[in-house]
Amino acid sequence: MTPLFHAHSGLRFLILLLGVVNVVVLGAGLFTKKPFGKVHRILGASFAGSLHLQVLLGLALVAMGRWYPALIGHLAMMLLAAVVAQAAMTVNRRKATPGMQLPLIGVVVALLCIFGGVMAIGRGLLTMTPMGG
């Protein structure tokens, strides 16, 4: 279970990096009024896909017995983050002319959910130990 926990814990850094890169690239595209393109689709899919993998790893940890009550809030917020990110990317892709605004909102909301989910278990975004200890 330890390697699985470390994979779950370490993947968050990639997710946070992809989230920040998405915000910067989508924000710059929105600001400069550039069309939504292949790079934006790839970054969005990478962010949403890595969130899905993170949820699967987390559910595997729970199934293997790593459970405590604070995980209820953590699971709810992380599932919401994955759903919001995927929904924003999917709806945007199906539009006649995809834009930057919907995926940007989706990524920002997902990042806020991630922050809330991490806080629900008393951790910091960039730490592996409980807050204050």
C-alpha cells in the first residue's frame, strides 16, 4: 500500500503543475483573443486525465483499507474537481467554436475543489504532513 500512497501523493504535484499551466495558457489565449487549438485540447485532456487517475488511485487506497472520517470531505471535493474539469473540457469541445473561457473556469473551479479537498484532510498543498504538525 505504501507505493500506491506515494504514487497518489506524488501525482498531485503533476496535477497542480498542469492546472497552473492550463490557467496561464488559457488566460493568455483569452487575453490575446487567440483561437482555441490543439495545445489547449492537449493540456485540458492531460489535466482532466491526471485527475481521473488520481481519483482511481485514491479509491484504490480506500478499498485497501486506508480510511478515516476526514476522507469523506476529501473524496467529495476531489470527485467534484474531476467532474468539473471533465465537464468543462467536454462541453467546450462540442461547441461549434470552442473558446478559452469555459475551460479556464473549469480548471480554476477544479483547482479550488482540489484545495478544499486537501484542506479537508488537514494537509497543505505542497506538504506531506498534517497542517500544524
